[in-house]
Amino acid sequence: MDRMKSYKRWIAALALWALPLCATYSQSIEQDVREDISRAADIYHSYEYRPTEISAAPEGYTLFYVSHFGRHGSRFLEGEERYASPLATLRRADGKSLLTAEGERCLAIVEAMAENARSRWGELTQRGVREHRQIAQRMYMRMPEIFAAEGTEVRSRSTLVPRCIMSMAANNERLKELNPSLNILRDASGRWRDIFDDNRMAHRHVNAAAEKRAAEWRMRNLDPSRLMHLLFVKPGLLDRRAQVEFMQELYTLWADEQDVDWQGESLATILDREELIACWKCSNMRYYMPFGPSEYFVWRRHDARRAVQDLIERADAAIADPRPSADLRFIHDSGITSMMSLMGICELDYTTTDYATLHEHWAIYRITPMATNLQIMFYRSPASDEVLVKLLLCEREVSLPLESSDRCYRWSDVKAYLSGRIDDRKPFPRKAQAA
């Protein structure tokens, strides 16, 4: 059986499999989170495939190239301190016999989590491997013109961070299983982090300010009083700031449970639903400030422009080549989020200083969950010199502020628009406005 017939059978199977999972974004973000509390995990939300119909390219046009930017898959928390800090708080209280029965249970949960993650800080989990294999499989099914073709060149690049390399390997391995004739070129280099996730400017001008604002916001908007009474014989054992930070630490451990396929007792039995939602709102604001189109993004723009420039250059090279091809990049959340903010993707382009309502309009769990992916599909026709493009974020169509037909844009328009967005001489972002 040839690959095209096989592809059609795959599509039919996928449609049947995905039917019960279909979801829309028609409901509000907070309703979406309350429907499935795992979405409150923010950037730690493991990849959620939510199928939706993708409009067809205009008649006569054929897909010939895809430009892909993907975050690594689900992982362990990056550093031992993530566990050591809440453990120290609980152990100090335990040493003074100041833990309640629930406090002792919380200590046991965190100790088990820390042991599960020991010496695996930041590593890709098996869930992360599955995420990238499944995304690769759906790319193959969605784009047979590229991935089912004989000898297509697939250029894969990754940063030197092991979780990105492992994500690239999982993706490439699945594509190669589906089509052994693919010519997959792999490269992992520090150079790619310089291009796709260069934080130098942002670190100097944004991160410290964002962390300060986020800490202040948590102090005003998190109420740890119930949690303190639940866990400690003397709820005032910690000062107010320490209470808030401890609550946020437990939230982060809870958020990563889904990424590691945690089988033990959940911290959701310690933190209640409203506390998780409150922590989510604070965390969402924390990531919006340096990486979203916020009042601070003018600095992040300098770092993100390299990735957009790479998109343009690689696309132009692919357009000049008559053969189908793909560029696959495996990078980090900060790089891909800021790149998409710089691109001004309509669904993400929300600038405000009213952080109390931010979560109603901008949600990082939809933008940059684990294994998030931006797929830019390129089409051409023998009857026209015009190349058309379509953008998918997490395998759902997204828009640019340009004239289009069914969200299909002329590459000449997109290229001119993106070139303007990365031009340092032009003011960006627009003046922040309170909602």
C-alpha cells in the first residue's frame, strides 16, 4: 500500500479517535480552567491536543514547506531548590512538632515528589517523549505532501539543553518510523539558543522588574491563611511574605505533577481549588510581563527578533527550492512565547496594565504549554507566483492582522509585516492601556 492510501486511513482513524476530545475556545478562559483544573498549571500544563477543523488551502495550491517552532515536552522541575525550599519549611516545623496531621501528610507528599525527581532536574519525562511523538504523527497525517513524500529533507535544530535534544529525537524518530525515506538532518548547538532563546537583553531589563512586580502581586492577591491553619499548629510560624511564597512553591509542585505522570498522592488534596486558581492567575501575570506583549516587552523584542528573522530567511530559501522540505526547531518557552508576541499573532496580542483582568484575555497555558508548537504551512500553485501561508498554534489556526482568505495569507504580505515588526526603528509595542 502506498503512503498516500495509508495516510487517508490514518486521517479517518484520527477523526474517530479525536471526536470525544473536541473542544472550542468559545467559553471564557476562567471557565475553561474551572472545567479542567489541570489547565491552571500554566507553563507546566502538559500538552493538550484539542482538535479543531483546519480550513483547506485555496484550490490549486499544494503544501510544500512547513516552518515549525516547538517547545520541549513535559519535564521535571528545573532545580533541586524547587523541592528543597518547601521541604525546609515543612521539616523545620516538623522538628519543632508544629505540623498538624495534614502538615505531616503534606511533608510526606513533598518528600516523595523530591525523591521521584532526584537528580533528574529539568529532564524530559516519558510523557514529554509521547507528546512529541504524537505531534510528529499528526504532522505526518496533516502534511503528507511533505512528510509522506520520498526523500523529503527535514532540517531539525535544537538547543544544547538535553530536554530539547530528547524532544527533537522523539519527533524525528516517529517521522522516520512513518516514512523511512525521509532525509532528516539533526543539529544541536549553543548557536541555536543564541538565536531562539537569547535572554541577555531581557535578563538585564525585564526579569528583575517582572519578578518584583509578580511578588508584589502575589502579596496582594494570594490568601494563604486557610493553608497555614491546615498545615501548622502555629499558623503565624511564617511571616506573611514567607507564607505567600510557600503557597506558590506548593502550587508549582502541584503543577508539575501532570508532567511527570505522578502516581502518588496529589497536592490538590492540600491546596483547594480556589487557591490553585488564585495561584494560576498570579503565575499567568508573571509570565505575561517579560514574554507577552506587556509594557516591558520592548526589551524582550530585541531578543525575539532573531527567531523571526530565521523564520523569514529559511522560508525564502525553501521557496526558492522546488522540492518539499521542513525546518523543525526545538527550543524553550521563553523563546517561543516572546517570538509569537513579536509576531503579533492576533489571539495573543493583548496589551494591558490591568493585571486583575489579564487572565480574561491572555492565558499562557493556551500559548505555551509543554510541547507547544507553532506550525507555519506554505502553499504554492503552478498557476501563480504567489506563495500562501497558514499558521497553527498548538494545532489550531491562528490569525495575523492581515487580509486573508480563510486565514490563508500571502507570504509577501506576511514577510513585509514581520520585517516591520522586527525593525528596531519602529515603536513597539503599542502604548499599554488599562482594560
